[in-house]
Amino acid sequence: MNILHAASELYPLLKTGGLADVLGALPFAQQQNGDDVRVILPYYRQIREQIPFTAEVFRCDGPGGYAVIRFAEYRGLGLYLIDAPHLYDRGGNPYHDGGYRDYPDNVVRFGLLGWAAAAVASGADPFWNRVDVLHAHDWQAGLAPAYLKAWGAWQVKTVFTTHNIAYQGLFDARHMSDLWLPWEMYRPEGLEFRGQISFLKAGLYYADHITTVSPTYAREITVSAYGMEGLLQQRQSQGRLSGILNGVGDNIWHPAGDHELAASYGIDNAAEGKAANKAALQQHFGLKNDPAAMLCVMVSRLTEQKGADFLLEALYLKLAEDPSMQFVLLGSGAPWLEQAFNELAQHYPERVGVHIGYDEQLAHRLIGGGDVILVPSRFEPCGLTQLYGLKYGTLPLVRRTGGLADTVAGFGESGEATGFVFGAPDAQALAEAFNTALYAWSEQELWEQMRTRAMQQDFGWLKAAQAYRQCYQ
């Protein structure tokens, strides 16, 4: 099967979130099924610096102007790179400037991504046989299925995955001409949404099948999806909506072979390995060297979606009550939350550590050295950090939503508990979950059983790749 993925980022070439992790793992797992899998993405400056040598495939005039479609092999994976320096040769974030303002030409920057993906899929590369499935990811690639339908390229089947339906890619209707799409597609039975163009809706409406990144989230978005729920209910009734859990790649996240850790470990020596990593983490952040403390860690964007606001409130409650608890944060986001967590660290200098920003090495060290990993999201399509936590024996404490509900069995709710689950998105419910975790921590034999069970869970990408193969077929 010939499969082309269209996306806006791929780890480790460029990463802003979980989408990059998926694209950095799923295509490689699909190759192991014997499929010819390739990815198309913009030739950003950061990618050009890492992959300077490419072969020209074809030149074109597309939405946004002139571009050259190039090809390169990266770790055995074929990459199509859309070379349009006037659109992609920018430093920093691929979506916005240093002031978090969206680039004003994002409409054509990502319109061109969808257009070029559709062009390659429908045969523009003379050296690749016809694509069987074009798999577009998130709003940035949402126009790809629309272009194929506009061109009458019905032979190419399309799958659209929404990794987070909150991001909809909304632009003024006047840009229809800039996108080279017929105006008759600008209607409610198309890509019009509340008087604007929605790249997300284009993917949801025109794709042959929709997937999202967990079964529970697939159900949730038919109830509440920022105005898209009616369309999703319709697609679900047609059998065209499904949820497939993300996986975890052993090549990146595996405690036995993780060179970022102070000490690698497996299931058989988890207690010793985690103790060494915990001591190193406490030293790094200047915390009290206390093996008996339950060390909670969080690697996350600091937003209300991630529950950072009520987590802060719950931490003030629990840190004041229980001296046997510590907390370390790695993340960035809303300035007021960054400041508030820094103030928490100043208030509890020996028990709270905060690193504002992102550091991949430090992320591994937190997940390897923590006892509990916190994911208190108000909503979470799939979540990856709780999967990393399970793999590293760092028990997840999560809210019952989306993929968190699908991947963590809660203590007291299941005889096969792998973590801690709470319901209401508020500080009181989270504080009660902390109490449950602290009780389990005090029973070390019980904790070790849970840790072993967590590390035995199978959320590998080969399993996900097989589910996608069934979807394609």
C-alpha cells in the first residue's frame, strides 16, 4: 500500500507538540507492515538546516506562489519538502511569531501544504506509483481532501486525523480565491463555518474517513466540538469516524535504553533505577534529597486546557498539608501561569522545582525520576505524557477524559490499577486524587505492584499501525 502523510511537523526535525511525535513514529511503524510510506511537509528553515541535500521532483505555481517540491530520505523514510522560502524560511515557531501572533499569511502557507499533498497524491511525482491513501493531519493539512475532491481525483482515498479539534484553522472567506478552490465549496456542506473558511471542517467534510486519537475522544467530539458536533454525528452515523490510540516509540521512550537518564532501568530493577533518577532530579532542582517523598512531575503547556490553573490551587492545598510530597514542572504557556508556578517554587524552595520552557533531555529526566506524572487536563484527545509515564513506571494521575480515560486504570476503580483517575476539573477533586496517591505511596508493596503493571502495558506503535491499516483497507 502506498501511503502519503501530510503534516506540519515531524519529530525530531521540528516539534511544537504531540503531532510531531506521531509523525515521527507512525510512518516508521507502517513501513514495518511492508507499506511504502512517505510524508510531505513544509521545508522550514529548521528542516533545511538538518536536511540540506535534496532532489528536485517538480516545480509548480500553487496557492501562495511559486514552489519547488523536493525529495529526501530521512532515516529510511521518504520526505517530500515544499520549498517556498517566502512562506517557510522563518525562525522560531512554524505557526506564529515571537509575540505569539499568527503569521498573517498562514492561510496560504498551509493552503499550499494541502495543495502540494493533493498534487503528489494524484500523481505529480513521476517516480512514485499512485498513492492509495492520503492521510492528512490536523487543520494545517485539512485542505488536502478538499483539493482532491475539487480535482475529481476520486481514486485517491483520504483519511483525516484531528489530533485536537479545538484548533480549527479559521480564515476570512475572501481567501477562497487565494486558495484556488471553487467558490461552490464555500457552503455549510463544505468548508464554510460561521462565515469563515475552516481548514479543519474541510478535512472533516471531504475526507473519506475521519480518525481521532482515542476512542473516548471520538465519542466526546460528537457531543461537544466547538460547533462541529453536528457534522461529526453525521460522519459517525455513516461509519466514517473512529478513534485510534496513539502509541509510544521504543526508539525514543524506553527506560532501559534511555541515555538521557542518570540510570537506565527495566521492570526487574525499576525500584533501584527510579531511586537513582529521583535523587538526580532532586539535586538538579535543589530539592531536599528525600527518597521517602512522593515526587510528582508535570511536562506540559501551561494552559487552562491542561488544568494548570486548578492544579496550582490543589498544590497549595496539598503542599501545606503534607510534607511528604514534592513537585517539579517543565513547561511554558500563559505568562500569568508561568509567574504563578515560579512563585510556588519560591514559596517551597526545597519541595518545588520549576523550569519554564522546553528541554527534551530534561523531559526524559522528569519522567524517569518522578513517582507520579500529572495530566489533569480539562480535555485531552489522547495524551502522550501519561503513556511515557506508564512505560517508565511513573504512575499517571489524570482526569477522566479522552485518551486519559482509555489508557489509565484508576486505583480503587479497577483491580488492575495503573494510576489514579479523578472526575471533576477542579482543585478539590484533584486534591482528593493526591490523597489517594499518597495512600498508595505509603503502601510500598502495593505501589511496586502498580508500577510493574504500568510498565507491562502495551501501547506500541505497531499496534496503532495495524489499526490504521484496517481503517485504510
